Amino acid sequence: MTDDFAGLPSYDVLASPVPEPGRKPATWWVVGGVVALVAALIGGITYGAASLSGGGEQPEGALPAGAIAFAKVDLDPAAGQKVDAIRFLRKFPSVRGHVATDADLRKVLFTAVADDAGWKGVSFATDVEPWLGQRVAVAAYSPKTFGPAKRTGGPAMPAVVVALQVGDEDKARAGLDRLIAASSGSVKPGYVLQDGYALLAQTKAIAQSAADGVAKGSLAEAPGFAGDIKGLDDGIATFWFDGSAAGSLLSVANLGGMGMLGAAGASAGDVSALSKVHMVYTLRFDGPDVLEMVGKVTGGEKIAAAKHPVKGFTTLPASTVAAFGLSGGDAAVDSGWKAFKKQMDTTPGMGDSIDQGLAQAERQYGLHLPADLKLLFGSNLLVALDGSGLAGGSFEVGARVTTPQAKRANTLIGRLTNGFGADMGGPTITHRVAGDGYVVASSKAQADRMTQPAAKSLGDLEGFRRALPDVSGAQFALWVDLQGVAAAVPGDSANEKDLKPLVGVGITSTTDGAGNGSFRARLVTH
């Protein structure tokens, strides 16, 4: 960002609520800091029975339609979410002392950021507490929506509007003025108070335009937005993206920075595929022991869908500390190969060199591309890291693949891995035909673990089952045993107490092949 945007977080607020390294905070802290002040509070504000209603106007109702992206934190969700959030946070010793069951977390975070924000002389009790609400949202709009923003150069950036819930408007006005006056930097953001919300933007003119736009239709009423978030479970935070609204702003640079390319399944050179993508995620608690993010993507690039869920994932040995499974990898190779070739062919200087490299690989290893890639990925892929060697610094890792031409696939693996371990001063790679596919591993012992029934499997672990409750229908699955990793890998003793409550992480996803998919990511504690 240029200095003209010193007082506004732009895209970066959606991805990272911290200033750039080595940069003075300036008025980022007024908008970005206010966002952080509320966005980081996921446990509720002044916890008590009287505050467990979960009602009231949501911030999307205070923002105009036409947003490109939207993120909100709702600290007044359904009662169960509040209770679970507090109980979850209090599992961690370093947090427990700051999050009492009756703590006002607004004050906790205000105190943490006040000095850097320039708010050392601001009183939370007098200047902030009387008016600060429980909901906040950030929305990004095309620069054309509110008129081009003044800047010294470079491409026009999206207009960012923050909707901060407030109580008493007179007290909110005095409090915001106090924060703005006290903040560092010369560029001061503007704000407008309307219907229980303060709309903050780079200038007051933009904030006023946003407030006026609500009368023509709020984001909550916009068909695309309303349809995307319909049916979402109660949660504490929501993120939404509309590729069609982004239009000409779509570029490899800015979408890459927002993590969009991988989520939408589009190649870096095929930005047009993202113009139809809609994504929506929600962060929520499923009881006091599980924090999860669930979401869906629609309108993505069409790829061949797997014909069955991942098989054999739950039968991997219980000693597995990390594993992932993929169904239908062979079916996805064709579309993935075409996308890769298209990207290379449209990148200056890359097409010919890539073709030459591929031709050399085909000659050296006897490959037939992309057909042999389909054999190697197979219709079902399992990869597992066992915990047995981690403490000693060795990685016992292996893969088991179901593929129709197992003998050829095994031969190809032999060619590709020939001498690999020996060249690195370690054991050679083990590989062999196994059942209806092949197995490749860092050792014979790990190859045996991947193919022979285990006395105790992942499916027998209660933590695994809680982390991946829908693994039986997933086309992709990932599991990380956090306790197993922590026990094998020496870590920072100062943080060990906060690692003890953790059990593991699980991720599952599915796609229908028509550009629509869903996913779930879970962090599970004891």
C-alpha cells in the first residue's frame, strides 16, 4: 500500500489484522485497530445470562449491496456459541487468566493495542466502553462504487468500509473522535453514524456514500449474498466472496494474496474462471471442545468428480501422526493437466521450456504424460506419516495407491525413486505391488504399516472421530495428531502448557465436479 492508504487497511484487513513489518501504525489503528478490537473477541462481551439473546441487527444490514468481499465477527450469536467459546478459550492456561467467565474482553484487547495505536491517554471505561457494540464487519467494494480514492499512483484499490455496532450514538461520536484524534499519522479516516452502526472509511465522503447506498438496498438483501449465507449454522464469524462483483479487479496478484486461487480450483493464468465463484465460510463452536470452520464454494472450475469417498483412511495405524487421503485423483489429472498447459502456454517464455522439460522426463523415465500421472495418482490415494521415527529425526512416511495398472505404476515408481535414498545418505525407497494398487514408503516397516491390518487404527481414536465426523463421505481428508507431533518433536517449553489441551486437526471436503464444493476444518481439544 502507498502512504495515501496509511489510514485504511484495504484488502489486507480481510487477511491480516496487523501492520506491515517495520511500518509505523499511523491511522491504520483507527479502522484496523477498531476491527481488531472487536474481531479478536470470540468469546462474548460481559458474559452473563442477560447477554445471551443473539438478536439484533446484523452488520450486513448496515452496509450497501454490491460488495466484493465481506467478513464479520458476531459476538452476540446464539447463546450456546457464547458459552462454548468461553469454555473453549479457558482450556488454555495462558488465556485463562485474561478470560474470566465475567470478563469484558473488549477491555482486554483494548489494553493490548492501546500503546501502539496511540491510545495510551484514552480511557476505555470513559471513552470506549459506553458505546462499543458487539458486532463488526469489513466489506470491500469496487473503487467505482464510491468514486476513485485519491492516491499517488498504482492501480485503484477497492474501497473498504467498516461497520461497527454502537450503542449510544452521541457517546459513540465522542469516543470515535477521541480515538481518531489520539491515533498516530496525519491521514484520518471518516465515519458516519446510522441505524446503530458507525460506518468507517478512508474519507467521510466514502462513508456517507456507503450510508446513502443502504437506502437503495443493503448487502443483507442482495440476492447473491442472501442466497449464499442461507442455511449457515450459527457461528461467531463469517467470510463471503463474490467473484462476479469483483469483475475487473480480479488479478493473480490480489487473489493470490487473499488465498482465493487454491480455494476456487482455478489456475493462476485463468482468472476468468474466478469471475463466477462464490465462497462463504463460517467459524463456529460445536460444543466447548471443538472449533470448526465450515464453508462452501459455488461456480468454480469444473473438474471430474470422484466416484466414491476416500477409502481406507480410518484403517491407517493409530500411530499415524499426519495423514491425508484423496479420492479420484486420476479423474482430476486431465483437467489439471489442461489447466497447467494453458497457464504455461500463455506465460511468455514458459511454454517451449516446459515442453522441452516434459519431453526429457518422458525419455528419461519412460513416461507417457498425462496418462501415467493418472496411474500414479490412482483412484484412491493415502499418505501417512508415522510417529515412531520422529523423536529420532527420521520420517517414516508412506503412500498406498489404488490404480488399475499396479505393475506399471510400481515400475514407474522404481524408475522415479531409483537411488533416491542412497543419494541422500539414507535407506532406499521401498515400493511394491500391493493388492489392487501399489505402496511406496521410506522403509519396509512403513510399507508394512500401510498395507497390513493394525491392532489399533485411527478409527479407534475418539479424538480422530471428533475431528473428522464426516470422513465416511469425504473425497479429501486430512488428519494431524497434535499430541503425537508435540510428543515427538521438541518444542518451546514455555508453550507446552497451551499444547496440552489440543488433540488434533481434521479437514474434509467434497466436490460435485460442476464447480461446487464444501469443506469442514476442525480443531479438537480434550
